[in-house]
Amino acid sequence: MASNDERVDSEGAGGLSLYGYPQCPYCARVLHAIESLGLAIPLRNTMQDGDHRDVVVAALGRGTVPVLRIEGGEGEVEWMPESAEIVRYLVSRFGDGSRDGRE
């Protein structure tokens, strides 16, 4: 699994970062999808770095993870909570069409 701020080589995943930690089963599900798709999405480990957790709380009003931060081209930011939703998003955006986001 990816570690704090570790990246897996890929193209086109710029502007994305995942907030969570590998020991969280829901985060692990998302990390597995990221690795399966070969994406370069950094993990902002909320257990190792309280600042990362504070960012999630400030954005969503709660510290529940995983949360995918999506930064658009104009600097707009979307926060996507819920592992199943994140996996569906990643598969629909980066998948080859052979997977439906269910593990």
C-alpha cells in the first residue's frame, strides 16, 4: 500500500490527493483501486500527520476518511468522501471500462 505522500507512477491523476491511512479498511479499498489503476495519487496520512486530519475537518466538518481531494484546472476544489464513491469515480475516470468499481 502507498505510504504517506507516496506516489504510484501514472499520468493524468494530477490535482488528486487521498486523505486517510492504510490501516483503515475503507481507505485500503481506495488504495487498492489506485494501485490497480496505476495512478499517481498521494496519500495524505491523517493518522501520522494531524495537519492532514485538520484539513479534512476544515473542509467537511468531520474527520472521517477516506476523502479524495479533487482540484480542478481553475483552482476549484471538490471533496469526495465515501470509499465506494471514490472507487467509482476513479474507475470511471481512469479505468479501461472493464471494471465497475466493485471489489
